[in-house]
Amino acid sequence: MSAQNGKDLLIKVDQTGDGQFVTMAGLRATRIAFNAEQVDVTSLESQGGWRELLGGAGVKSAALSGSGVFRDAATDERARQIFFAAETPDFQVVIPDFGTITGPFQLTALEYAGTHDGEATFEVSLASAGLLNFVADAG
């Protein structure tokens, strides 16, 4: 696998609930993190005193974040709507030469900033809110 262009990691939102995803406009930086909680089943009988984990147990989650500049009124309006209505619409995350993750996310933080001599910026944070599906890139 060769180096990938960071701008190709995209966060997309289902604007209307019809399964048509639109890239959140103006993002300059994006990030996704996957987490899985451990379920420790270590006991006095654990061989050699080594920790034992229960496979297939625990809570899995994903966190998305992005930051950028205002470029598109429609996706900015949709982000505000999702946040204030506490909706959990489907999002897609496109990871170049890896695949696409699709599923519900809740917008957990929406931040706006600006300086007197610069552009207005925004930051979003999202938390997975259900089952995520992964489709690997063909190739």
C-alpha cells in the first residue's frame, strides 16, 4: 500500500435519510478511531497468572472528528439540525485504499471559532450510535 492523500479521507452525511451521502464541505482535517472494551476474566486459576480476556465480549465504538472552514450552507445547516435535534443519522467514512464504514453516529460536539483577521472555522465530533458496516475497497 502506498502513501495516501489525507484529503481523500472523507466524512459524508445522509442529508435527507434517502441513503444518498454528501461530503461534509470545508473539512481540512478528519479522523476516525475504533475502540473495543476489554472484558477481563482473569481468576486465581488463570494459567501462570496471566490476564485472560473474554473474546467477542465488550462494547465496540468509533469516534469521528473533523475541522474545517465554511464552504457549503447545506451541510452546515444539516450538522446544526443533527446536533440540536439529537439525531443519529447514517454517516459514511471513506478511508482511501482501505474501505468505507457506514452507520449511525451522534454529533456530540459542534464548535465554531474565528479571529478578526482570519476565516470562520468549525469542528465536529461524532460518536457511533449503532452497528457499523465495513466494505473493503476492491483492488
